[in-house]
Amino acid sequence: MSSSAPAPPPEAARPRRGLSFRAQLVLGVCGLVLLTGAIVLWLAHRSAKASTEALTGSVFREVSGRAATHTRGFVLRAAPVVESLGQLADKGLAVDDPERLAPQLLAVLKANPGLSWVSYSDENGRFTGVNRTPEGTLLINRSKLVNGKTELWEYKPLPDGTKRTTKSNKDSKHYDPRERPFYKGAKQADRLVWLPPYVFFWQWVPGITCGTPVKDASGKLRGVLTADFDLNALSEFVAGLSVSEHSRVFLFTSDEVLLAHPDHRTVSGTDENAKLLTLADAGDPLVDAYRANLKPEHLTAPNGEAFHRFEFTHNDTEYFGSATTFRVGDDLVWVVGVVAPKSDFVGDVWRTQAFALAAAVAAVLAAVALAFALASAVSRPVQSLISFMQRVGGGDLEAKAEFGGSGEFRQLADELNRMIADLRDRLRLLHSLGIAMEVQRRLLPATAPKVRGLDVAGHSTYCDETGGDYYDFLLLDKASPDQVLIVLGDVMGHGVAAALVMAGVRAVLRDRAVAAGDLAELMGRLNKLISADHGGDRFMTMHLSILDSKTNTMRWVSAGHDPVIVYDPADGSFAEVGEGDLPLGVMDDTQYTEQTSSPLRPGQILFIGTDGVWEMPDAKGEQYGKDRLREVIRQCASRSADEIAQTVRDRLTAFRGEVKSVDDVTFVVVKVLAK
């Protein structure tokens, strides 16, 4: 008898010791408030000048950063749009068909509210673009060069999908997109490129373009895709920004071209001679004084973004100025300029310090009291939640969550109780579906029958747990296995409902299928059964055939099922046999006709399948088709029926790839053997 002590629990099983949640909450809140208070008190005791510099620096940096972030976010939305369109060229985007291309570009513009233009121009001088006017109207613009002249059209898309011509000119002023900055820039860069700001043709507003070249398979340039922004929106944005009562915020490029100004003064002229203003000709004396104090290092962004602050005097008034440089893509450097008088900040410094001191003391005292009250109120429901989750984790799915506390905890308890109830139902459903799958699997033939003179194989795969496809083999005379009844059906839809219909049909079929019976009468009985049970809400296609190896004949009847594919390797020909009558369940009085095929010859292969075989799609949506199926049969004609069936399955799986199957796949292969 051993007297050794029991082994200690493994490390993962030992309870973790440490401060309780309540203690952590009290210490955390108090510590956070104390730390904040200490920082505020330290700042409050700094000198007036240091406080002013810190305050102005923080405010200038925050506003400048907000302007830079907004501008980048506003503009850089174009890059993924242009890249995506470039990748879709000839993969859905009809770059060679302006009629189809225009509504595609219009859909892109609607999906990206910040864009002003989306366009495509090609090497032949054709232009197709869609634009959003400042008033929000969507327009389609197209132009092309004919005999040295520019033919121009403008359309307004209507809600019913049509379009109304708003402008048409077959002798417009010469416009060749290949001569515009966006086309030349993308062509020369040979990559996605951001163009320097310029004035949009036709609208004469400031804008910026992101463009990318489109090439053919040989690498030859076909055209340029672009996405454009009207920069007037940036003027509206900076007009709403300020660091103080008398401040001014504006945007310009590293070569001092003015992009946005609170007064919207960025363009001179309203025709082909229109140009963007620079800081030097903006007509703003304060901007002129600001520009005079800029240094070259203020206009560079070596690490993507840089902030520079400086001081200057204008009309005997001292000003703070800042320049925040940032990059737009890989090609452009823009600058956020901020100017404000010093007097806007100094007067509030001491009042701010006194207020901060009082607020810090009050906050520390309030936080201590609040932390104790909050910790007590929160910790009780949390402990109840831990206990509840331990019970559920131990397998008690009848546990009921009751936490009390605030409304959020009561709501959490309700949601957890609902989740547990759904989990119980889900487990029951999965168990039931598992049984249904096993039952339906047993309804299909376990092995192919042994028939003299015939080699038979079958296969069925369901896209859901259960399905509506069905195939069966019945030996009509087991003592003399020269005949086999082959059944193949396809119930509308799939899933449990289709499986129930299939099971009912199978039961009746096996009960009524007697040796060499009347197939048309049997099909009629099945039709009346489905029509009576389902009232026309569900239907089923079916193929019934009796293959007789003694007489080398096939008698068949079809209820709307696809014809049998017959391949004769002797002459390499394919034929389809079996155009039939209405599917089962459509009309209860449908009369079905039994037919007999031409004599079967040794080596012939019969393929009977559901539409899930040839309608199987790949990742691009292309269907497998009967041509591919015939080629598989031709290649495998010398093999056994089971090998042919296996090859068809493998080819279908390879064609589908990772795409989930959308329909059941069922088929039967029969090979006529030599006697």
C-alpha cells in the first residue's frame, strides 16, 4: 500500500491568484485619476510662456493633423478604386465597349460618394467618364475623335435605367484625353500615379487625379483609368477648422500651389486658360506674410509627415504659424498651413491653470468615492456570470442566468439564456439531421447489380445534409439476371423536403415494379401519387428504363428528365435518347409513353444523369457543360463502368475547386459488354 502524497495539479489547472476584480477596479480608477491630476497640476505650475507654447503647439498639431488625416482620407479613397478597376479590365469591366462601360463606371461612382469623376480613356482618343456635379447630379460624359474633331455627348441617367441626353456636340472644341495631364502622367510613370493638382476641363474647378495604365496581354498600353476629386470640398473643410477665434487654416503643395482656402480662392479664370493660384498670388496679405517666413525645410516630408512651428510679425501683430507636410501616395507632398495671433492664447493661460488645479483636486476626491461604489455594483454580477459560465462549461445546458445589477447585466442574462436554448435546439437538430442522412444513404443502392452482358455503376452526392436526387437498380428476374430496371429521378430543390418526396417515390416504385411491367403505367401511378400529396407545389423529373441484355434493347419512359447520353466507340458518335413527357406532379392526368431504343451494341456506353452534373459551376460561374462530360466518356470508353463513374466524379471535383456545390449530383453509367 503506497503512502506517497497525491501529485500537485498541473499548472493550467491551478487557480490563478492575484488582486480581485473589485480591488483592481478601485486601484485602476483611483490611479488613473491620480495620474491625470498629477500631470494637470504639473502643467498648471509651469510658466505662462511655457504653457502658451505647449498649448499652441498641441492645438496647432491637432488641427493640422486632423486636416492632413481628413485630406489623405478624402483623396486616397481613389487608389483602391482605380486599382480594382484596373484589375477588372477584360474581367468584367468593358473597357472596349463604351455603352457597357458607362453604367459600370456609374455604379462605381455611386458606391464612392466622395469621388467627383471615374473615367477611362484609350489610345484611340476615346473618353468615357461619369461625374458628380457640386449639386450632386450624376452625369455620363463621352467623347471621341472623328476626322480631327471632337464629338462630345453628355447624358443624365434616369431612375428607370434609361438616360437623357443633356449635351451633344459633334464639332466641340478640341479635347484629346491623350494630351491631358492625367493620361500623360500615368503613361509616363507606367504605374498607379497621383497627378499634381490641375484645373478640370469643362468644369474649370480645382481637382486631383489618381490614374493607372491599362495594358493588354503583351504589355502594350490600351488606355488609362482614373478617379478624380473636386478639391473645392477641401476649401469647405478648412473653412470649418480653427485653432482660435482669429486663426486661418489652408492647404498648399510643396511648390506653393494653393489647394484650399477658407475663401475658396484657388482658381483664376473660367475657361481653357484657367489655372490654380499660388501662395504668392492668392491675394491674402496674411498668407503673403506667412509665405515670407517659410523655409525650405518646412516643405519636406522625409518620414511621410512632419510638423514645423514658427513665429512672425505682420502689421505689428505677433503670430504663430505652422506647416505640417504629408504625402499623398508616392508622388505628392502637400502642406497644411495654420496661422493665428498670439493674443488669442495668452489671455486664457492663467484661467486655464487655475481651473485645471481645482478640477484635478475635485476629480481625485470624486474618483475615490465613485470607484468604491462602482466596484461594488459591478463585481456582484461579474461573479454570478463566472459561476454561470462554469456550470455551462461543465455541460449543464439547463442552467439559467440571473445576474441582477444594471440593465446591461439583465440584458446579458436574457441573451445568454436565449443562446443556451438555441444551443439545445441546435444539438437536437444536428442529431436529427445525422439520422436523416444515414437513413437516406441506406435508401440508395449499396452496390451495383450483376447483370449478364451489362456493366453498371451509379453515384449520388448531395449538396446539403439530405437531397432530392434518387437512383436505383432493380433486377426483374433474379434467377435469370438478364434484365435490370434503372431508375433516376430529381426532385425540385434539395434538403429535407426533397428527401421526403424522394423516399415516398422510392417506396411506391419498389412496391409496383414487377418483372417487365408497363413502364408508362408505373410512371402514371407515381405522377398521381406526387400530384395528390403535394398539390402541384413540388414536382420531380424521372427516367425509367429496362435494359435487356438478351434482346439488346432498352425500353424507357421519361417524365421531363434529360435524355440518355449514348456513346458508340465504334464510330465515335454521341446520341441523346429520351425526350419525355411532363415531370411528375405537374398535372395528375399526364399520359406517359413507353418507347424502345434501337438495338444496343457491345462497347456502347449509356450515361443517365441529373442536371447537377453538367450545370455544376466553377469559381467564375462557368458551368461544366455536356461537352466536357462527353469528352470524359470518350477518353474512358475502354474502362469499366465504375472507372468511368469515378473519373467523372474526379473531373467534377477538380472543376468545382473550392466552390460549394449548389445542386445534388447523381448519375448512372451502363456499359454494354460483348457476349
